[in-house]
Amino acid sequence: MAAWELGTVVKLFRKHTGLSQAGVARMVSIDQAEVSRLERGLKQIRDRRQFVQWTDALGVPEELLGLLPTADPNTPDPTGRPGTTKARGYAALPEGPGQLLLPAGRSVSTTVLPVLTLPAASFLGDSLRLDSRPELDAWRTMPMRALVVANRTVDGAVRQFVTDARPSGVRATASDPVDIPAAYELDDLTYGILWAMSGFEAALLGDDQVLYTSLASLTASPGSPVASGQGLTEVSRMLMGSETAARYILGNREHLGDAPVFWTREQRGEEAATWLFFRHKYQYLERMAPRSPVGTSGRGFCVPETAIASSPAYERVLLFLAIALMESFGIRTWVTDDGGFAHTDGFALSPGRRAVIASWVRTEGASHLAVTARPGALRTFADVTGHVSHHSATAAEQAGQRLAATAEYLGLDASWLGRRCAQLSAAGTERLARPRSRLLCLEGLEAACRFVAEQLVIIPRTRTAPTR
């Protein structure tokens, strides 16, 4: 247990109880195949909350839980303070001024957000209210991104609800009471949104002047193979690379027919969140959407189980939402765990006609761009999409079924995702994560949440894994 070897714990549990893998799967509401992968070491759980949920289901005595590390080793305590109480799985932010530490990713740097935490004056209907007071009014005039958090204890558990400190609305002022939607409860969904938006925004604003010049040069010669600008942050290079690739594909749109198929290299939520928040990527999706509602357009993802095992839950939520965004545009998604496809270049393919190669993810800082009509190349790309579409880990006929399968594959609770996305869609995301950079937007996030709410709100809770 101290080494996070849950697969070994499960095998020992089955040995001493005589239960089958199917029996254990029923106890924790997952498929037998998931238990098998866990025991064989193909699936790992590195999130303490998920580990504790398993041990609860198996009846592991509480005194043994002290052997576990106090938190996910890949996910620092958000407050940076050890020994604090928990709020729905996250360390509760103490009352008063403080900070929320958002950990670094592979490209996103560590971000620290000023936070003012206060007890909620009331919790009525779907919102919590914080009454005006001098320290709150002053906090809400802060020009940089800052948060206001409302504390509320419900049934003995601390629950925390977070909102952007800046007043929203034309007539809103810093002295107005603060109403925080209950949909903004701090959990894997809202934490992931704040993590990605804050990390992207800090990097882009830090590079604003240099990035402006770099994007202007990109505009002067659209579609050219442009290497990422020198001296830019990793996030800014991500934006430059993805915009270069998007413009290149759009410049060759007429060669791709009504229902092109795509291959993408994003494997983690950090990379996939660019679809949710980069303004140019949402505009690209609008222009590349299938022209026929009954088209056969699809997009393949290679997401090995090693990438899932090493990703915190909030990052897996972002990957799920990016896949949902594709589905919302009528693009069928396929997911393979075959790592042999991990280095395949991203492409858009019109089968038998032409392929547009456009890669920017993990390309050493320079976009790979090309157009080909060579029969051999077209057959290779068709073989990739054909294999993945016929062996997808999330294969299903309907979009909602594919999303439920995607959630299960990523170790997420589909019913929870449907419920939370419905709440967030109804409340909107503007007051949670309003962008400060003109290069970011919330349209992709909101479209994904709406679609998930429509497709998953009816998923029976008994058929999904309790991994929240």
C-alpha cells in the first residue's frame, strides 16, 4: 500500500476471500477487465482519493490507510500547506487571504492565484452568498486573476465554492454581494478548468509583446512551416504551433471533401485543453466541421494506459471534455491504447484523394506541414484510421455511448460528469474562469459541457465506476 500497488492488494484480497475478478468488479462498480488490468500492472491508481475509495469498497481497516502517502505524489496540495482538512477530496483553503497553488504540467508552469476564503452567509437554491465587507470589496478590485472562495459545511463535510474575484456584468460593482453558483464547487472539473486557464493565461500574457510580433509574422505568410518563436514559453510555442497547423489545414480545406478524417497526437489533458481554450482552435473546428450531418468524419486519438495512469484526475477530465467537443461537432472519436501509434504525425485525410500533414504536439518546437496525394502515403494514413476505428477502446454507435466508454477508459465517473457538466452549463463558466488574454476563450469549454450534459445526464450511476 505504501508503494501504491493496489493491484497487489486486490490480488491478495481475492486470494483470502476466494472472490473472482468479476466479484471484485461488482463491488466497485467497474468492468472485470479493469480489475484484470489493475492486477497485471497495466493500470495504476496514483490518486489518493481513488485509492481510498477502493480500500473502502474492499473493507481495508482505517488504521492501514496511514501507510499511504498523504496525497497524490504527482499532484501537490493545492494550498501548499500540509495537514489541512479536506473539502470534497481537495485540501480546504483556510479562511482569510491565501493562495491556490496550481501545479506545473509538462508545458504549463506552476501558477499561484491569490485567494480570499470566507464563510458563506447563506446557501439558498443554486448559489451561495457572501455579503459585502471591506476586505472582500478591496479584493474584488484586484486587476490580476484572483479568486473568492465561499466555505460551507454540509452534513459535517467542508464544501468550497470558487469564483473569479472581478465583478461580472455591466452594472456590477466591487461592493455588491457575491453570489457563487453551486456549480462552481471545487472538484476535479472546476480545478482542471482553473488549472488550464490560469496556466495558459499566465504564459501568454507573459509573452504578450513577443507573441504579438510572432503572430503578425505568421499572418504575413500563412501556411508556411514556421518554427516556434525564440524565447517564448512552452505554452506560447504550443499556441504558435497549433495555429500554424490550423491555418495550413484550412488553407487546404477544399482538397479534403465534406467528411475528412483526422489523426491527433494529444494524449494528455494539458495538450487537449488547447481545444477547449485556444480561441483559434475553436474557430478552426467551426470551419472544419462536417458539411453533412450524416457524414463519416472522425478523429483518432492514441491514449496509452501509461498516459492515463500518470495523469491526475483533473487532467483526464480535460481530455474527456476535448473529446466531447469533437463529438459535439459531429466528429466521431476513436481511442486506441496501442502505443505504436504515438509517434504518427497528425493529419487530415480525404480517403483516396489527399492528406494534409499538420503536427505540432511533441515536434521539438517546429510544426510538421505537408500535403501529399501519393497513393502509398494515402494507404498508410487510411490504414491508421481504419485500424483505430475498428479497434477503438471506446467504440459504440451513439455519441453518448462513446462518451460513457471514454469516461470509463479514462477512469472517470460518467454519471458524475453528466451531472456536473449540466450544472456548469446552466450556470455558465464566465464567472469561474473569464479569460484575460484575447487569445483564449470559453466557447469550446461551454460547447463541450452542453454536449456532455445532453448525452450523459441519463447514464445510470450503477453502471459507472465511483472514481470521483
